Amino acid sequence: MHLQELLSLSGDGFIVLGRDGRVRIFAGAAEMLLEVAPSDARGLTLRELGMGELEPAARRATLHECPTPVALELRGRVLVCRVASTGTWEDGDVLIAIRDETELVAQQERSEAILAGASDGMVVFAPDGTISYVNPAASEFIGAPADSLVGMRSSLRELLRAEPIEQDAEARPCHEICECERLECPAYAAADLRCWLTCGTPGPQGEPTSYRDKRVTCAECDVYAANSPLLGEIGTDGMQEITTSEPEHRVLEVRTSPVIDRVGRYIGCMSMLRDVTAAREIAIMKNEFVSMVSHELRTPLTSIKGYVDLIVEGSAGEINETQREFLEIVQENSDRLVSLINDLLDISRIESGRVHLKVEPLDVEDIVRGVAETFKTFADRSGVQVSSRVDPDLPKAAGDRDRVGQVLMNFVSNAIKYSPGGGSVRIEARRDGEFAVVEVVDTGIGIAAEDQEKLFSKFFRVDSSLTREIGGTGLGLSICKSVVELLGGEVGVRSEEGVGSTFYFTIPLAREDLVRTPEFRGPIEAGGRVLVVDSNPEVARLVATMLIQRGYSVNTANSAREAFELAVDTLPDVIALDVLLEDMDGFDLLQRLKGEERTRSIPVLVLSIVCDEGKSLHLGAADYLEKPVDQDRLVSVVSSLVGQVASPVVLIVDDDRQIVNALSHVLRRKGHSIVSAYDGREAMAAIMQHRPDLVLLDLHMPVMDGYEVIREIKGSSETRDIPVVVMTAHRIDHDHMDLLALTAGQLSKPLDPEHLAERVEQMLAGGVR
């Protein structure tokens, strides 16, 4: 009696079948669920109750099997029945529990309908990596029916038939990678190498913990970094882009998130697949359109800017003040157009991943000082005071010098423009952990809080009378943000309306093994033969005029065939090459020049509207300049390249920059090319990159001293014949006399640059070794 009362309190129905297969007990919610009174149900068979589909499960139960639950649809209800037995079919009772899961099934159907209707694909993986659910969109992306995928164990890349990630190593257990001896760890001898998914493994504090508690730490773990790519792991947060070719070409954006239960255990993961093919194609079309429009604009701008610059400089004869005023207006506005086009191209290159960064150790103080000096005249004219302060203990940072300078110049330029007359702009640099922080603080108009969040977005400009008066594209800060993030830093702003703003950026500090690219500078007095190749005769003539004015002998060619023939016949010191030629792609011509024995060693300077510095350098170009060409920059680069092949090269190594600059100026004036290095490691990098004819070497330097440099140079068969002249203000260390005996001479500081230049000329003329 008590049992009947207990069963009646349950929401489930209960049926007990006797040995004859007929209902013996009919209790709980069975009457309501089956709409049959207990008195009428007793003695009936399952088939007579309308539940004949349960008979096979009842028979299996008497065989001590564990049949799976059976779902029945009766009278508009979905009933899930679970069957068990106390014996065999002949001598035991069969127990049946019935639960109404109509609402649950309806919820599941609604959820599946929602998931099935989603345009994004969804693949759900169980903890062991088997697939437990695939919606129709994902099935279409994969090109296989969902029911054929469920239960399969596969990585997402394999499912999508994407190119496998090339790996040289094999996945190893975590205890091997970490040399761990914690035998009690659940992942120690586990067959599944994904230790980051295993609950009970050590977390941040070294104690066993759940996946939820350790997932952030695991994502940064060396084991995860080593094994997850090899295992095709998709069990952690992250987004990747996968390109498929079957069943059709698609670009899929895949974002995978772990599924965690309420106690923090990993119970699987879900991958969302979004088809971004159209968006990527539009982006490519946009980039091509920007490149095409920029090309069409830059071609006439190259001629306009170049010839106007030459006229203003007096190359076409004297001009009166009125003519100069008008031409300077044209000059200023052509510069504005060039700046606008450069911004558009920068955005295009950054978005398409074609930015070529030269990461090297940077002296932040040197960059800050240079930018402050650059804006001194502009600031004075605007009535704004510019000052700078750099922490003297700030180490070198890692970055691209030109790009970091571009970011800082953008910040300082804006600070001056938006500071009223009488205001001030201060540049500060300091260390914060493993980063260098550079701030530009102004006393300008300030920025409203709601605008600060949008400042670094493309084309956004604060709406004010001053911003409308100043003008601009709204691209500068967006470019700054992208550049800094590519270098591993971040940008930000702090501001208050009417008080001023502080724009800042961070870049990582340089690693000890990172070496600065040594600077190569040609002689001050220009001279040499240059071949200018450009399909546009006007532009070819313009570039030739710029070089002829500075003392170069120039030939021009307007086709690839003519250029190759001239290069072979005249063997110029430098070739200035436009890659947009009509009879042959300029990059193909570059490869042909580098494949020909007679022209292989001629430095090629790419001058182009097509912005692909990385490809140019990869194919063997010595340097790269974009059009419109700045004359001073053009002459500087050509001078350096001519110097590499036509002038004696002297490497000056000293940690005192003033000494290096003074000696460089005198030696360049005497017709020598100069490579500058500020420590021993930079000196060795310089020797590997530009083999010098002579080395002027200070002995006492940071990082790697002069004695070590001598040992490296004289210890290699490739460099031991390079003469080394020692410069020092200190007493010679007698323990290193054997090394000094290998040098070509010693000079005591302080040095007379003119006397030193004479000594250098004598030594080079005498072929000293």
C-alpha cells in the first residue's frame, strides 16, 4: 500500500508485467499518461494497451540486456519508456517506467529547427573528438549528409578537406615535454594527449582543478602550443580561416568554443562555420580597385609633383616671386594628394597582409629627438612649444624604424594641429614591464568621451569646426593602430574636453639576440652610371633629370627588352626599375637580370606605383621606393647602391654616435661609402651584409667588445683578409696583444677626422691587409 502511494507521488507511470506478459501493476501517472484506468489495464498485454513496440525491449530485458529507452507517440504525447526485468521472460516480472517528455521533445525540435535554419554551420564534438551534431548548413559546407558524419571521429580540417598544417614534429605526452614525474596526474599515462581537457590535472596553483579554472592557463601552456596544432585541436577558443575546394570553393571563418558543464568539466566543443567567401572576394575587389585608382592617380601625380619640385628649385631657370608662390600652392596640394593616396594604399596593404616590416632594435630616444626636430619649424609657426623627455634607462625597443616614426609623427602632427596657439606638446618615453611606452601629451581642444572609442576606426573624424577646417581622411589613426598591433603593441588615448589629450602607443622591448640592420651611406659627392627603366617616357625623363642634377650619368629605357639590352651592354652601377612595363612584367625582368651572369651583381632599385616591397626584395631587389619619388630620398638610396659597387666601403664601429657621425661625414666627403655600427654584434651583422674594404674599430663597446670582433673576423676564412684599424682611448689590454697583432694598426683617441681620412686613403691605396 505504501509503495502504491509513493509511486503515485511520482510524475512517471509504472507498469509491472507478470510471467504471462500481462499487466499486474498499473501505478503512478500511468493512468493519466495512457488514459486507461488501473482496473481496466490489469490483465491486458502491451499490445492491447497500444504499446506493442515495447515487446522486443521487454524480451531483451529478460535476457539481462540493457535495452535503450523506447520513445512512443500515444494520443499526442511523446512517452519515453525504460524497461528492466527481475528474471527471465518465463519466470520473472518486467518493470516499465514511463515518462512524459512531450515538452522536452518539443523544445528539442524547436532548438533543432532553429539550428537547422541558421545560415552559419555548426558542428558539435564530444569530449573524445567524435561528432555528435551537424546542422544542415555545416553539412552543405562539408559536402556530406549529417547522419553520415555523426559518430565519426575527425578534425575539422579533415572534415573540410583543407590543406593540413605542415608540421615537422610529433605530438608527445605532457610529462615528456615538461619532464614531469607526477605519476598521480590523470594525464600522465593517458592515451588522449589533450591534457588540457582532462579535469584533475594541475592548474595555475599546481593543484588539481577543473577545465573551467585552468583553460586560460592551458591556452598559454607550452604543451598546448606544441601539441594542439599537431592534433588538429579545436577544443579551445579561437578563430581561424579555412579555404575549401570541395564540394566547392569557400572561405570559411571558423570559431570554436568549449562547452563546460556547471561543475567546470569539459563536455565537448562547438565549432561555428561562417561562409565569408563573398566578403573576401569583395575585399579583394576593393583592394584591386584601390590599387587601380591609386595607380591612375599616382602616375600623373609623379610627373606633376616631380616637375613642379624641379621648377621651384630653379632647374628650369629663374622664376619670379608670384610664380614661386603659385607653384608652391601646387606643390603643397600635390603633397596632400600623395599623402591621401599613401593612406589608402597603407590601409589596403595592411588589410591584405602585404605590409613589409623590418623589425630591429630601435633607440627610442633617437626617434623621439628626430620627430621633435622635424616638427620644430611647423610648431613655431603654429605658436606651439614642443618638448621631449625620454627615460635614460629605457632599453632598445623592437620595431620597424620607419613605421614607428610614422606613428609618432602622426600623433605629434595631430597634437600640434589641434592645440591652440600658445599651447604645448610634450613627447615622453618610458619603460613599462617588457614594453616601451611613448606618449604625446598636448594642451589642445580635447576629445569627448563618446568619440574616444571611435578615434582609431577607419574614416572616423571628430565633428567640430576645427577638424573641418584642418581637413584629413580619418585614416591616419587607423593606420597607426594597425601598424602598432602588427609590431605587438597597442595604442590608446586619454582625453578631457578643453584640457587636452594624451595619445600613446607601446612596442615590445628588443630581445638580446635582435640586431639592428646597419646603415649604409654612399659618398656625398655623387657619381656613377644609372639605368632608369620606365614605360612612361615623361617619368623616365623626370627621374633621369633628378639624378643628372646630382652628378650621375643616366641612360633610360621604356621597355623590358630595351632595358635588358642596355644593362648587358653598358653594365650600369645601378638600375632603377619600374615594374609596370608593357612588354614584360617588371618582376620577370628583375628575375632575368639576376639570372644573367653579367648583370647579376648590379643593384636594382625598384621604383613603382605597385606597392609590393616584400616581393621586390624577395626577387633580389636591393631597395624599394614608391612613386611619386622624393628627389632627396632617391639620390640617397642611389648613392648608397652606387657606393656598394663603385666606392671603397669603410665600416665604422663605435658606441659613441658623435664619433661615428663625424668620421662618416669626412670619409663620405672623400668619396668613401660608410656602414655604421654601434656595438660588436652590429659590426658582425654589417660585415655579413656589406663586406667592407676596411674596419675602424673601437675596443670598448657594449654587447660585444672590439677584441671579440677581431677574433670573429680573423677566425673566419671568409673575412680574415679584411684590414682592421683599432681606435681606442684606453690602455691596450696586454692579455689581448696576440689579437691586436692581427690588426692593420692602432689609433689613439681623440681622433682628428681629417688625419684619419688620410690614413684610410693611404691604407686602401696600398692594399693593406
